[in-house]
Amino acid sequence: MKKLEVYDLILTSIFAAVILIMSFIPFLGFITIGPISMTLIHIPVLIGVFLLPKRYSWVLGLFFGLGSFIRAFANTGVMDPAFQNPLTSILPRILFAIAAAWLFELFKYLSTKFKNQDVIFFGLVSALTMMGFYYGGVAAATNFSWSQSITLPIFLLLGILFLTAYYYTLQRLNKPLLIFIPTTLLLATVIHTILTLAAVGLFSYDFISQFYASTSEIIDFIFVAAMSNGLLEAILAVLVGAPIIYTLKQSSFIKK
């Protein structure tokens, strides 16, 4: 076995251990407050996916899913029973890690082909963010019987604040070829949210239907969860993950 392969296996084991530790220590990897549950474990998964060869990405996703699956039996949150199905807890996490690996490769390639990649990435994220905040505001107003005339401006304002912070992050980067990193972290987290919530709706429908009277209400719930938890997780992925990746890329510890 080549020395570099041994190095990759060791690094994969380190990330897998971090993922499992975060999975089982309360309020470290999963933050649950009442019906609201947010995960931070996608951050070490994304960091590992970026630093390791693509063939190891599914391994990190598998450990992410296993941690979520085992932890679900502790029943610390309202939604935990939905993740006792491996198709809900494990499958989307593996798909997420694989998708993130290819997304990193795609955006890394695009960053070398376009001179104004910061403008392109910002435009892409802006379009997706504002669409998400708008339809999320509509879903929240419908689901909670709020006034759209109040809810939509608040959601759109939050979207503008987020994009301002994101643009500021891009402008602070000194290396243009690394601009794709925060964009990839953000979009990969959105993909994770979509895959996980889709799996909940498909494979844990019977459990979700106990709380909602119709399919349309379940769809509204999924959309609101995606907008609240998903966007917050995406922001944290950028704020926490990007500096760590930049630092590791500059160190001699990482060979990629």
C-alpha cells in the first residue's frame, strides 16, 4: 500500500472519529430545542470531503448517517423517530457526501476557467437564496397563519443581510482560486437539507402524518424547516468550515 493511501486512510479515520464524537455528545453535533433540530456534523463532513480524494467521501457520509441513526433511538427530539429508518438517516447522508465531493470538483474547475468567478458565484447564490427566502416566507405565513405582508419583508430582509455577509466574505479572500470554497460549502449544505427532508417525507411519511392533516401541510412543514434550519446550517458551514479549510490548505499537514 502506498504511503499516500495510508495517509488518506488515517485522515479518513480521524474525520470519522470526529463525526461520531459530535454525534453522541449532546448539543455538539445535534442541537435539539423542542421540535427544532439542527445539525452541525455536516461541517466536518464537508471539510473532510474537500481535503480527501472523492473515493472516501461516501465513508464520511456513512459515518454521519450511522451517528444520526444510532442517536435517533435516544429519542431526545420530537423528530428522532423519523430517523430510526436507515433510509431516512443514512442514505441521504451518503448521497450528500458524494454530491458535495463532485460539487467541490465542479466549482474548483469553474474557478480556473472564469476571470470573474466571484461575480458568478455571488449571482448564483443570490438567486437561490432570494428564491428560497421568498418561498420560505410564503410557506411560513401559510403554515402558521401569519400575515404575508409582514412575513415576506422580514424574510427578504434576512436574505439581504445574509447576502451582504456572504459578499463580505468573498471580498476578504486574498486568493481568487479559493473563492469557490464558501460557495460550495453553502450549496452543499442546501443539498444536504433537501436530501434529508425529502427522505423524511418519502420514508417516514407515516410518522410525519401524525402531526399534519394533509400532504400540503407536510410539504409546507418541510419547506419551512429547509428555510429555517437549512439556511442557518449553511451559514454556519461557511463561517466555520471555510476558515478551517483555508488554514489546513496552507499547512504542511494536508497534502491535497
